[in-house]
Amino acid sequence: MGNRKIALVGNPNSGKTTLFNVLTGANQHVGNWPGVTVEKKEGKLRYQKNEYDVIDLPGIYSLGAFSEDEIVAMDYVLSDDADVIINVIDSSNIERNLYLTSQLLEMGKNLVIVLNMTDEAEKRNIKIDVFGLSKILGVPVISAVAHKGEGKNEIIKEVVNAILKKKTYDNPIKYNKNVLHHIEHIEEILKGKKIPYPIKWTSIKVVEGDSHVLKRLEESKIGKEAVEAIKDFHRFHSKDSFELEVVDSRYSFANSIAEATVSRPAKEVETITDKIDRIFINKYLGIPIFAIIMLVVFQVTFVIGEEILGGIAAFLIEGLGGLIEKLLMSVNSPEWLISFSINGIINGVGAVIEFVPLITVLYLMLGFLEDSGYMARAAFVWDNLMRKFGLQGRAFISMIIGFGCNVPGIMSARTMDNKKDRMITMFINPFMSCGAKIPIYTVFIAAFFPNHGALVLFSLYALGVIVALIMAKIFNNTLFKGESSYFIMELPPYRLPTIKNVLRNMWTNVSGFIVRAGTVIFAVVTVMWVLAVVPASAEPYSQDSLLGAIGSFLMPLFKPAGFGTWQESVALFAGIPAKEAVVGTLGMLYAGEYMEEGKALVDAIRENFTQLTSLSYMVMVLLYTPCAAVLGTIGKETKSIRWTVFIALYTFALGWAAAVTIYQVGSLLGFG
Amino acid sequence: MINYLNTLRKGEKAKIESIDAGKEATKRLYEMGLNTHATLNILKNDIGPILASVNGNKIAIGRGLAGKVAVSKIKE
């Protein structure tokens, strides 16, 4: 028999993941739920010679069909895969958190409730009758302060106990008479049919009109008649709001329990969060403070990540290259192997690895902001301005995350519950200049703008943001015209992020980058190297090689943008699988060609570009087709190949047009 | 007297009477604790979203949506 399974369910900001980390320690594995881009965190808990699998479900406010996160959580809980469910509740926020609890009880699942962050509740003078809560619900309730590890042993004991007892619960929620009557009616329809979920629960969800459950029912073999009967029911009651009545009955249940067990001070205690917020989301100060924070983030990223650590990394890679070259020569390796190792791998992949420190620092700081609760404030202060472009404040968070990498940026659009906001936010994210593009800019900046690096970089980022906002406005008025949107968001209390969590998140992202450098980018560079040295009759790295032929073929397309050499075209082409490969490919091609002169990549670029073409090249890189990973994510998130192709093409067209405009206008003005 | 959430001022307290928004938005409001009869403290209403506290928990609500939430003021 496999390990017993424990699943964690809870609201966002309830400290669920912190508890997951406390329970599993370093024993974790992060993957994806099948078919969707929702992250699946699994870990192992060892207790008294037994091993348990712990599954961290996505943070959600309710189990329903609103978002992929909710569907994943709902399906998992219903699948009965878990032997017990830990419902993590934020103690300062019991009323709202109990809504999710009521849904879990509605499903009748084996539960253990953890009242987390009781220290914060205490500070706010909120008193909770833990014993009473447990008694009324009939569910074990344990108080804990997960980030300090308090309550860990009690939780484990209760959880193991609950697994042994295999308890299930009767649905405690009282629906109103009318709704109850309809639930029975649906139950009648479904009786004896093969349905994927428990019948009582399914009937409630049908009356509630949960689109996911309805879809599942249609897919399962309940017969045309039953499907039609359900459709008739909804058609007939299209003016009734059973959905809200069901939600309301859950709320009444949650409220009655909170009323009986929670007492709050007559006057809310002013917290540190209130004090900080008075400044941070102030009408006048909010945006300037945001700008300062971002400026510090980028400044620190570049000083520490690039100038200090990046330099060290470059030095080490160069040294390693020399060492390998000597080693290979000493064992009389064939010429091609040396060429491949040095030109292909060291110059190509090395160009990417040099940026690991920079990306590490950037992710550390973005992760810190995220965990501290500041990101929600950023969304809040930007909402007003974003609205002018037809977006909401939360879109801004996705954009900021996109600065690190567009993949999580696009995935974070999932927190937006309406389709229009979500789609537009995803469509514009590729214009957010991601970490992988930084190497490209820094090389060009070193070659042409050594004294104005920060300014050029800042301008590129700003241009990306401006293009994104303009496109948002255009999409809003064309593709998604007339669709409404709304904005509701929780501003969680500020919390000092734990070093462990920040490091863990950073590592997830950075290791992803390193793995990509080792696989996709390695593969791209290898393919490029092979193309560059065949056919044997051609001079390697020359225009006569196969790669040269491809580049020459593409060259006319990029000629109006001023990219005069075939290498430049090929590098853009190589950037579609992975943006890091642009520099990698340029490194390999130019290093190959300039090997005998012994000049570095920067020198090679200085010889092949002008200030003007370097600008148009950087803008092209900024705007053109995002990398394969981003396109893949867009495909998964939109579930549409057509949208994915559309994004690949329109971004390319936009990048090309911008690069051409810069080059042509610049030439006219005499900057050529 | 019935007011709408977007017209309340900082420091005022109110009880939610009814919500006349789309189903999805209404459900979202419910989930965030803004169900009927919940009491709110208005923390901020100048530019941008309205910030209200529900049980000491801060919720930002867009102006458009706030205009669809009918409330009655509670006098201290």
C-alpha cells in the first residue's frame, strides 16, 4: 500500500504554504497538475516510522468553477485521493475562512482544522473559543503559528489520528426551503445514473449552477434525458438566483459559527499594517513610493547581481574555458571537439550562465516584495491609472512579475476572475522585459552606451510598459469590446517574509533558468553550432555554412531595420526557442569568426552594429515573439492554439515595425 | 436610508443591504466576506478603489462595483 495522503486547503494568505514547509521540511517536489499550469507541490512527512505524502493545494477562497485553481482543488478534494484534509484558517479572519470550511463540510470530507497565525489574532485582541469551535463543528481544531513551528506536533498527531478514524461528516448546512426543494428535484433526476461525484453534493452544485460540475455531468453518461432535464431546470429558473442563495446559506452557517466562537474588540486595534498603509497607499504618495521601491530593486539587481557577482561569474567561466581548452589539447582531441566545447558550449551557454547572479538577485527581491504583502498594495495604487487603459490594478502585478519571467507573469493572470482582464493581461505580458533579455541589453550597452547603461535600460523597460498599455487599450476597444470587468482584492497584513520561503521561491525560478540553460539553450546552441560548421566544404562560421544560408535568407526581412549581417538575423531566429540564445548565438558566431583576432563579444558587436542599429536591435528583442516557454504557457492558459499563434505573430509584427521605425527615422535624422 | 458604497466617506460604518452586480462579481464579493448584512468600515475613498475593512480584514473594491453595493450607514 502506498503512503497515506494529507492535503492542505486554505485561503490565500492563510499561511498554508508555510505550514506545508513546516510539515515537509526540505522533502519537496514541485510539479504541475496534469493538463493545467497550476503548480502542484508535494512533500513527505515522516512520523513514527511512517511516511505520509503531503499535497499543497492552490490557495483559494472557495471551491468552484471560477478559476483553474479552484477547479484543481475541487476535483482533488472530491477524488478521495487524500485520506485527510487539513483546512488552514487565518485566525484573524475566521468568518471568511469558514466559508471554504463550510464547502469542505458540504462534501463530507475527513477534516482537521488548523487555526493559523493565532499570534496575529491575539495582537488584534480577537478571542477564539477553540474548544467550542471544535465542538460545534465536530472537527478537530488546533491552534498554531506555522512560521514559528508552533503547533506542529499537535497537528501531526491529530492528522494521523484522523487518518485512522476515517471520519466523514453529514452536511451541516441549512438551505432554504425553496432551494432544498430544487436540490431534491435534481437528486431525483440523477438517481441511479452514473455520475462522477456524490449525488447529494452534485445536486447542490447543479442548483447552484456550478459550470464545472454541469460540464462534467454532460460529459459523463447520464443520458440525454437527464442532461435536458437539468437544462430545462436552469432555463425555467433563469431569473432566480439560487446560486447566491446557496452561497448565502453557507455564509449563514459560517457566520453563526463565528458568532458563537469569536469575539472581536469593539474598536479595531490599529495595527502596524494600518500605519504603513496610511503612507504606502496614500493618494499622493502611493505611486512615488512604488517608483522608489522599483528603482531600488533594479539598482540593487544591477550593482550586486551584474557588476559584482556577474563579473565574478564571467571570470570563472572564462577561466573554465581556458582550462577545458588546455585539457582537450593535452589529450590531442580533434579540432572540432575543441571548437564545439569552446565556441559552442563555453561561449554560448556560458553567456547565459553569467547572468545567473543577476537573475538570482532580481528574484530574491521580487519574492521578498510578494511575500511581504506589498504587491497587493502596488495593484491597489495602480488600479486608478490602469483603468484608463481598460485594465485593473492586478494586471500591474502580472506585469511586474513579468519583469522576472513572462511565464509566471502570465500564470499570475489567473487570479483575475473575469475573462477580459485575464486575456488582455496575458496578451501584453510578453512586452514586459524579462530576465532572459537582460544579457542581450547588457552586451549592447557595454558596446555602445557604457556611460548611459541605466538610462538605456530604464528606457527599454519603460518602452515595454508603454507598448503594453497601448496594446491593452487597443484590445479593450477591439477584441474584447463591451466586456465588463470588476475589481475586488484583499490587502493582506504586511508580514516579514521568512528567509526560507523567499529562498525557496527564488530557487524554483533560478533553477528553472539554469535547467533551461542546460537543456533548451544548450540544444539551440548545439544545433546552431552544427549548422554553422556544415557543410564541411564551407569555412566554419561563415556565410557559406548552412546557418549562413538561413541568415542570408532572413536578412532581407530585417534589412529595413538596419540589421546588416546574417549573424544578427540568425540570432533573432535562435531567440524564439529561448531568448537567452540570442546572446549565446551571437557569442558563438562572432567568437568563431573573431577567434583569430582574439576579440571579445563586445568588440565584435561594436564592429557589426552602430549605435542606431544596436538600439533598433534591442527594441526588436524587447518586443518581438516571446520564447517557446511563454507561447506554451499562453497556449495552456487560453486553451487556444489560435490565440497563441496570434500572439506569436502580432508581437513579431510590432517588434519589426518598431525596429524599422527607429532605424529609418534615426537614419533620416543622420544618426546612421 | 440607502446609500451606495462608493459614496461613503472615510471613517463611516455601513451595513450591506443588497448587491446588484453580475453573478460572478456578487459571488466574489460574498467570498471576500461582503455578503448581505456584513458591516464595513470605510478606510479610504479618494482616488482608485474603495478600501473597506470587514472584520478588520482589508478589501479593495473597484469604484464601478462599489456603486452596485447598496448599504445603510450605521451611526456610532
